[in-house]
Amino acid sequence: DAMVIQNPRYQVTQFGKPVTLSCSQTLNHNVMYWYQQKSSQAPKLLFHYYDKDFNNEADTPDNFQSRRPNTSFCFLDIRSPGLGDAAMYLCATSREKAGGTQYFGPGTRLLVL
Amino acid sequence: QKEVEQDPGPLSVPEGAIVSLNCTYSNSAFQYFMWYRQYSRKGPELLMYTYSSGNKEDGRFTAQVDKSSKYISLFIRDSQPSDSATYLCAMTGGGSNYKLTFGKGTLLTVNP
């Protein structure tokens, strides 16, 4: 089945220790998104790639970066996680941007100690 | 006023009930409307996708869009305990207005 895969599902890191979350897709979609979702809140878009074109949301902290080495993979790097970065991180894909339905992965739950 | 308003609930119904979930929005540029279901500690799963006004049915689920009132609904017939989840409405426009704007989600519990 075509899908969006996220690894790991749970990640524990220490305050200030860099962490990388990964996402892969077998849908061959052009667009990949990273969202942050905190408890009982809507997903918040951090950034997205349209192919290799990177788009950062204005309010995404500098602490968060992303890489997309190829169509299938996208990574979220958190350079110096703070306690406030503990959240569910969701990867999503869509074929196109305008009107494109987004398909989400299962998420990675990040805990910062 | 927020762009998308959704009653967070929680909503608790008995098994077999008809459930109505609603969102209102203020941006008239929204053209594409989605409902996602999110189980606890999982990613959102696309349930329904509609374009413009009207109804769309898929099994026990019906999505309704009224663009003149800026109001969308999701109806669940014969609700089951397995429908217990958070339901997120989401919407987007065309062209440059492509980002998804989500409601905060409604937590639904269907009691056996």
C-alpha cells in the first residue's frame, strides 16, 4: 500500500541535544510537509517542500530545519530542543499544492527531558 | 475572529446515534474542504474531501458544504465505538492560497 512512513514513532531526547526525525513516502507526491501538533491543538505547519523548493513558515523557530535529499525522503532536524518542543511531529504529502489533499503519516512523538 | 471555528466538544453519544460535527469559516477564498479523523496518538486520516457547495456521501459518512453560509458539516450515521476519535475539519483555497487551515478538532466518544 502506498503510504507515508515516519520513524521513529517515539523519540526521547535531552534538552539541547540535536534530534532528527525522518519521513518517507511511496506515493511519489511532489509536496512534503512538516507539522507540529501539541495536545488538543490543530496541526501547525512548520515548512514544506515542493519538489526541491523549500518554504519556511514565518513563525517557524530557527531551531527547526529540514532536508529533502530526494522525492521519497524528508527530514526534520531540531538543533537544540527545548522543553517547549515536546510535541507530535507529523509529516504529510500531497500531489500538488493547490487543492491537493494531504495524506499524513502516523507521527513521531517527541519527548524532551 | 479565527479563520476556522470548530466546537472542541467533547461530544459523547450512544452507539447507533447520528453525529453532527460542524465548522464555520470566514475566508471566502476557501474552496476545498476536508474532514480528518485522528485517533489518540496517531496521525490524521483523511475521511472526506469535497469541493465547493453540496453533499458527498461515503458509507456512513456525509460531508456537507454550504459556501453561502461558510459552514461545513460531517454527519456520521449509526455511530460505532470505533468512531471515537478527534475529528478535524480542514480547508484550503486554490492558487497561492494552498495551505491547509485546520479547526481545533472535536473529540467524539461513542459509548457502547
